[in-house]
Amino acid sequence: MVRHRMHALMSATVMAGVVGLAGLAGCTAAPHAGVDAPELPDPAADRPVVALTYRMADDLASAEGTERVTFTPDEQVCELVFRAWPNKPATAVTGNALTVSAVSVGGTALPLDVQAAGAPSGSPGTLVEARLPSCSPAGTPITADLTFQLRLGERTDERVGYSSRHRIAWFGSAYPMLAWAPGVGWTRDPAVDVAGEMTTSQAYRLESMTVEAPGDDAVMGVGDEVRTEAGSRPGTTAHTFSADVVRDVTVSVGRFEVDTRSVDGRQISVALPPNARASMDDWHTQLRDELGSLSELLGRVPASHLWISVLPGVSEGVEYGAAIQFGNLHPQRDRWLVAHELAHMWFYGLVGNNQAEHPWLDESFATYAQEVVSPADTTRRESEEPVGAPMSYFAGRPDASEAYVNTVYARGGAALLRARERVGEDEFDAALREYLRANAWSIATPDDVRAALAHLPEAVAALDEAGAFRAD
Ligand SMILES: [Zn+2]
């Protein structure tokens, strides 16, 4: 994620330099090394399988949802835990709410215990626990059926919201998210009021995601759109998507112009709102160029179809792996932000992390990659705080979001740039590509970074000096 407004000033000041370098930046239509890079490892065969449905209200201000999730815990479990992230402070405050109304296993409704876990009062709570009738042993698949209601807040500058003026709704991480992490167990990190993510999600197979919406509205999802058919209500269309492996999903619905283009065998779909600040060509050109540069640095793009939604009244970028929400910005002017969110396809989508405990594992690395391929000097406001600190640490600092950005993005990104400088680009880039390969589709920890860089002690030292490996 990047909150665009925080960086707006600094990106404007470096624009002159960026324009001057445009011809040298390597962002051309040249063949992309990453495309020819080795195949990525397959995700775990026993990864969770999820099926979702959303039935949109006619005004797009709410949705009724169902979820079926099958997962195989690697420890005994006596309860199921789901997270309702739209109830975190930053999105609850404008009226967004995700209410889980039922969880059942084998047709038996389970008692629900919903806890605020950082949600403001009046909000449904971010932590949903459902006790099983009896404990289930490790290695036994469990299938749960859930029903939920999603309410969207008008003009929210965040990952869920809607605009009645533009007739556009968007909702990311807006379903009961299974909170199981292999080797760790249930993750119950509280939501905090800091501008960033706090989720932990195993990579899963999205068996299907069906979004039923009024027939005139465009629908953006993830993976492949496998069919459209008449919806269950007159005048509606049901759009069904499916994906072999995702870590999260986001949906956008409404009066978009959508254009899908093929680049190096990969599909890129872009949805623009009626008041878009840049043209379809501008977006596709910049996405193609940044994706090409990133794949040269990081290896094969870990998705075959990329879904980009440009949203009215939103000032940030939010990553969901192979789907991204962008504010209504100009992609050439803010190419660093385009690169940043695309870099999350590798650092979060491919290699996941607990974003509450180790936010630097996706944000420092995405900032680093962004600064390598489209430098904008966003790392210059380095704080003195430890890069490896959890979200709860920043929540307790004065100016929490600023402390978080100046530490996890700026100081962490700068530390990685210093590490690369000390050990040499080729050595560092190879080590990072091996880190991505070795931890593909898993939930990585700082120990995995340390292991990947163990043969480059000067790189480890650069991260250590910035407090990345702090014991917390
Ligand atoms: Zn980010």
C-alpha cells in the first residue's frame, strides 16, 4: 500500500529529474527477462480452497455474501477464526462494515464470538471466532460455510467504499478472511489506526467468485473471468471468476470503462472511472513498462491476469497480489507508485507475510523495488525507528502513520538499497530472486530473509543497522 497524499509533495519535486531520465530508464518495450525466467514453484497442493459470492444491492452501497472455505490445519483446532478487515478504524469510520451472520460446519451452525480487536465501538468487530462442536485433529480438512453482509461507506479514501455520484463501488479484503497460518496457528493481531494493512492470509485456490450486479455495471475481479450469465434477479448479471492461487481478492463494480490488453502472454485489465485523470493508453503503457522492469529485477510475474481498478476519490494504491486499487492519479506522473503496487505482486502476493507483525517484509521490499526501477527518492525521510517493528508499535507513536511510513517504507527501503550497494547488484538481485523462489506462496518471516542473505553478511548488516531483525 502507499498513501498517495503522503508522498505527493516529494514525488512532485523529483518530477523534473524523472522526465529528464525517461529515455534512459530502461522502461521500454524490450523483451522482459522475467518472462523467460524459470517457472515458479507450485503452491501447496493442500492450500485452502475458497468460493465466494457477492450479490450487490441496486445502489451498490451494500452486498449480501456467502463463503465456503476448505482448509487443512497443520495443528489440532477447536475453533475457526476469521477476520473482518473492513471493520478496522480507517474504514469503519466512514460507515463500512462487514458482519458475519453465520458460520456452519457440516450443516451445524456454530456459536459465534465476535470481538472488536481494534474495531471502533459501534462497528461489528474484526475478530470472528466460531467454536467447533469438538476439536479437529491436525491434517483433517475442514469445510465451513459462512454468510455475511457488507455495507459500504460513501466516499471512503481506503480499500472499501463507494461513490454514489460516480456509481462506483470497491471492496478489497471484504470477506471473512481465514486467519490460519501454517506453523503458527490462528492470527489474532488487533487492527490499529495506522494507514496500512494488518492481514495474514495463506495463498489459496479461488474456486469461484461470483459477483451479481445490475447488468449495466462493469465488474472487476481476480484471476480469469470464466463466465457471465443472467443473475438471480431480473436485470442483473452474474460474473464468475476463478484463480489457481491468490492471497486476497478485491472487487470493483460500476460505471467503469474497461479495457483488457495482452502483454507477453499476460492479460492486463484496466477499469477507469468517468472522471479519470489519465487515458487508457497512459495506464496500459505505464503498467506494461513498470511490469517489464520489475520482472527483470525480480523474476517471472506471478500472475497471468492483472486487474487494475482506478477509483474516484481515492488517494492511494492498495495491493491484493494480482489485483490492485489505484487512486485517480496520472500513472506517468506517479510512476513510482505504479511500480510500488506492482512490486507487491512479488512481495505479498507471491511471498506473503503477517502484515501486522512484520509489515517491512512487504512494504520495505516493495519500496526498494520501486526505487530501483522508477526512482523517486521516497526513501529520503528515514526515521530512527526500528524497521522490523510491528504495526502495534507504530500505533503507539505520535503521528503513527507518518512514523510507520518513514520507518517501514523509507528506512526499510533505504536499508535494502544500501545492502544492494554494499554487496553488488548482481549478487543481491540473485539472492532476492532466490528468496522469492524459496518462499513462493508461503508466509515468510524475517528469518527467511536472513537465511536468503546469509552468504552476504554485509547485506544482513545493513538491515541489522536499521533494526530490521529486532527481537520483539
Ligand atoms: Zn505498499
